[in-house]
Amino acid sequence: MSFTLHGVGVGGGIAIGHAHLVSHETLDVLYFVLPSFLVPQEVERFDQAIAATRAEMESLRASIPASAPAELSAFLDLHLMILGDSTLSEAPKRMIEEQRCNAEWALKQQMEALIAQFESFDDAYLRERRHDVVQVVERVMKSLLGHPGQSPFEGGKAKENSILVAHDLSPADMILFKQNQFAAFITDVGGTTSHTAILARSLSIPSVVALHNARQLINEHDQIIVDGSQGVVIVNPDRAILDEYRLRQEQWELERQKLKRLKTAKATTLDGTHIELMANIELAEDIDQVKAHGAEGIGLFRSEFLFMNRDDLPSEDEQFEAYRKVAKAMKGLPVTVRTLDLGADKQPRFAVQTSDNPALGLRAIRLCLAEPQMFLTQLRAILRASHYGAIQILVPMLTSLGELNQTLALVERAKQSLKEEGIPFDEAIKLGGMIEVPAAALTVKSLAKKLDFLSIGTNDLIQYTLAIDRTDEAVAKLYDPLHPAVLKLVAATIHTGRMLGIPVAVCGEMAGDASLTRLLLGFGLREFSMHPAHLLAVKQQILKTNLPTAESLAQKVLKAWEPEKILALVAKLNEA
């Protein structure tokens, strides 16, 4: 029987193959009350399971192929840190001793407590890390139950054109994925910021997540079509559908090969206007991918990745080395470092209470201003690194002139301290602000007068403008970058920047969506920053764009209110 599933496409392209189902250990465990004399043995059994899991993961870490993306190492390191954290490796032992329960039950209870904490986080990336906690617990549970390290691949190798079907995939699974040449993967859970999505983009593999029940509905060896661009999975397609998708697959591959030829081409419109194409990165190791796609610089270096999943704050020297490494690797091209964009509830050391509504709580620049010493340490590290390259500072989630004035004062304080110590830095370093809150977009003129550049974070701007949690599947369909209110805020911000003569970039998902490239050009945007994998597709659109035509149609889009009218105008814009 043929049927279709819809999810979230996180890796572009089309794959056609046969299902290979991956099973993970169930977390439905029984509860036992132990005699007192068995409690020490149970604690020892738990310790042995933790040690065995650590050894298994370290072995996987050592076996990562040299050609694998840096994200694989990063996520496996994250799992090792979760495993080593006392909340997972020590707390269950206290529960075993106090409640005289079995190790499996204690581990499951602690996992549920940790998941509840992660689900309260504001930051989408960190909220998705609850899946990493589950995956680490699954590995420990396997060890407790006596069958650790099960490979998802029969015989250790995958058959040609296999499509991985799983409830979820861990970084360790992805290492095996890399070694086994799968055509694609699909999962029941995950979102655009889940580790599976991040890895799929870095590997350029067709993939669809958030399918809910694919693992239950699909049988081993079922023929599957995975359309990672549209987020569609077709199971046991008929001959007509199969032929159609084979043709689409050939066309997709042909387009990919054509795009590679654009790497060295200048991003210039038909009328000769140059457009700057920058890359977003999380880790210094992402630089190779940035260069491979011909980016002109780093438009967004998310510095919070240096702060996450650790018991202590990174030192000034540690941060300095990370920023300097990227600056030197880019050899004079601009590198925009965004200051810490986390909420206080993500770092226990900050000792700030979790708010009832963390999306509107203490996060990003609010947190940095509430913790000035932490902020000063980061500012000093960025300033020191500016001596080794064209570094800029980007401040996230500005909402008022008061916040900006406090930030400027702290930047000056950091500069002065470095001068007193005789440490060199770029005294003319540029400071920019992110426009990702409607309040900032509506008062952008007052902010822009004190800034050197602006960067529009469309992900949060859409979320806050439409009052939609973009990670909540129940309302995800309402997340609309073409909503008239969103378009007017984006266009007005770009217009204000141009009127004041300061650069404006877009660094959110809209920048990497080739279907919106001409619309943003029509609004006056001249700098895009995106995941490196999207850069060549956007460049292709730029090369085929006539700016006067785009500007004329973009103005018509801004005057439209009906969704159907806006979609029709954007379609016309892309055909022009």
C-alpha cells in the first residue's frame, strides 16, 4: 500500500531507496525494591554501566573518519559531557541508596527530571538537547541490560540506496551513517535546530524529521522516496510517482553540479550590483565548509557554542584563541562575532531563576548586562582577537536605546582595560546590533545612529512578531516569513539602514532561502549571511536578478495584505 508522510525537510535533495529500520533501547523499565545488602552492588553495577558507556563512546570518537564534518565530533563530545555530568552519573546512585531501587529505574527518573529542565529553556537549540539526554541514557540503559553497542546495521554495512528510518538518531549513529553511505534518513522526532538537522545540512543528505510515527508505519525493505526539500516521504510509490521522482532526482543532481561552478563567480546582479554573501558558523572547524562554498566572510559566528554544556565559563584566553583562530583562517575577510546569546536558565553557574516564560525572560544582551563581568571577559577576548583579523562585534536581541548605551559603555571599559595592560586590539572595531524584536525594528533609527551596522535575525523577528513558538509543532504552520507584518518590518529596517548609510544584513533562515532572495534584493538588501550549504543556490538567484524589476515587484508585495496575493507576487518576482 502506498502512502505519504509529511514532516520537516532539513536536508535538500531527493533519495530513492529501501527502508532500513533502526531500533533503540526502550526506556520502559520496571521498578524493584532491593534488599539493603544488595544496594552497594547495585551502585557498583550502575558505575560499571557508566564506565562501559564512556569507553564505547570514546572508541566511537576515535573512529570518526577524517572526512567527517566537524559537527560529528562536536555532538559526540556533547554526549560525553552529558554522560560525565554529576546530574546523570552521580544523582541516580543517591536515588538507589535512598530509595533502594534498581539502577534502571533510578536512571529513568533522573532522565525525566533532566528532560523537564531542558524543555523549560528558551533557546531552541538547547531545548532540542533533551533528545541528546535521552540518547545518552539509552546507551547506559543498554549496558545495564547487558547488550551495549548494538550497531544499527546488519553485518556492519548498509546496502546500497538504504534509507535509515529511526525514531531518532544520535551522533554515534551518524558516525556509522557516514561510514555506510546511506542515501537518506528520516526520523519521528527532531526539528530545524535538532542535531539531526544540523548534521544533515553539513552532510548535504536528503532528510526529513518530525514525521511522528514513520518508524511504526514503515516496514523493513519498503521502497521509499525522501524529498528533503519539501519534507515529504512517499512509501511504496506506484510506477508513475517513481518515474516522476527519478526525473526530479536527476534534475536536482544536475543543478547541484551546475551550482559548484559558481563558487568563484562574483555575486553580481544583471545590472552590475555586487551582493555580499557571508556564512553563519558555530565552530572554528566550520571554516573549511565556508571556504568550499566561496563565502566572502563570516556574517555570524555564534559564540554561545563556546559556553554550552560545561560546568564552568570559558576563560578569556580560551575565547580569545577560538576567535583568533577563525580570524586568522579567514585571512582578512570580515568575521562578525555575536556576543553570548543564551538565557540565564541555561547556565546553572549564573544562579538566575528560570522564568515562567523564558522566551521573554533574561537572555542574550539582557543576560550579558545582568552579568557584566562575564560580558567584559567576552568583550576583551573579542577585542584581543581583532588584532589578528577583521573582526566585528554583533549584539543580539537589542530592544532599547538604554541597553545599547550600557553595551557601548562596557565596550569602552573593555577597551580601556586592554590599553592599560598594553594589549593590542583594533581600536576602530565595528559594533553592530541584531534586529530580531519588533520593538527594535520599530525604533531602529535611534539604534542605528549609534551602531556601525545592523543584522536582521529573521528567525526570532518572525517568532516575536507573530507570537509563535517556532519549535512548537502545534503552531509551526503559522510561522510565516511572508506575513505582511514581518515583511514590512524587514523592509523598513533595510530602508532605514540605507538612508543612514550603514550596512544591513539578514542572517536568519530567510537569507538562505533562495525563493526569497529576489524579494530581499528588491527591499534593498545587499548582504546575506547563511549556512554555507545554501550559499551557491542564493548566488545563482542573484546572478539572474535584474534589480529595477525586483525593486518594482517588491514594492507591490509590501502593499499587499492577502496571503494569496503575496504568494502570487513572489512567484512572479522569481519568474521575472
